[in-house]
Amino acid sequence: MADGPVEWARLSDQEVVTLARSGREQAYRELIRRYERPIFALVYRMVRDRELAEDLSQETFVKTLNAIASYRPEYKFSSWIFKIANNTAIDHLRRRELDTLSLEGSPHAATPEAMQATALQIGAQQESPLDEVEARELGGEIETAIGRLRPEYRACILLRHVEGRPYEEIAEMLDLPLGTVKTYIHRARNELRAMLAHLKE
């Protein structure tokens, strides 16, 4: 690629990474611009603390830029950077061994639809007009329960039911065998059902 002006919006992630590897400062900034918000959202849902999520997001970008030479372009860049973000958050949670977290609902699950994306995967499918109101009220309880899961289960549940990612991509992002991801999600759902059983009464 020439050294002239670059139309960043037209470049694929892989092309921007190639420029970043060659030492283009602006390419690093472009990667951060593209992934700042999604990385923050993912980390925030894991740690439930805005300031901490900002710190861990910064740490994710530092790790990403330091490891960019090891990125293999046959993989989606988004999967690679989300994997780094997940590992950063999980490492932090393991160090702190958080059992209980103060949850007020994800900033990205502010709508009833977003709450329902999580809610409806856990309980039975309901068809009543009360769904929307119930989903809003239950959203906080469900997020609290997700916060009590061990970090690996939490990562799998969030990626599957909040991010809507396929099992194969979750396995790649978390560097786990596909069967392990399915087992973690199955166990996490069972734990969530047990924690939320009182809501059925």
C-alpha cells in the first residue's frame, strides 16, 4: 500500500492490521476506534464496574497491539480481539474471585428486547402480553444471577445469549473445545434456572 492518504473506512480489519504491523500509528488508532465500544461493552458485562471495565479495555488494547505480530489473518480479527478481552476479564475475575456483584443492568441491555434476549433463553417460552413488562423487571434479576456464575460460564452465557454468537466462534474466542463450550452453557443454564427458580412462584 502506498504511503499517501488512507481511506480507513474502506479498509478491512485485515488490511488495517497489515498497516499496523508495518508501524503505522494511525492504523493502531483505527483499530481502537473500530473496537473501543464493543470491547468495553463485552468487558463491562463481565465485570459490572464502569471504571474497571475502562481499565481492562485499555489493557486489552495494549495486549492486542503488543501481540499483533502473532495475529493470523485467516481468523476474523474481531474474534481474536474479543478473545483477548475475554481472557483479560476472566483473569481479573479469577484474581479477585468475585462471588457477588452489584448489577444494575447492562448499559447495552437497556431495552426490554435486549433483556428478553437473555431472559427468554432461561425460562420457558411465554406468549403473554405481559412478556415485555416481565422481561424488564426480570432483567435485573437475571443479570444478577449471571454475575454469580463462575467466570468461564459467565463468558459463555454472555457470548451466546447476549452477543448471539455461534458455539464455534465462542470456542475459538475462549480457546476451548466445542464440546466444553456446550457443556459450560448447559451447566450455566442449569445454575441460572436454580438461582431464578423463585421467580416462577
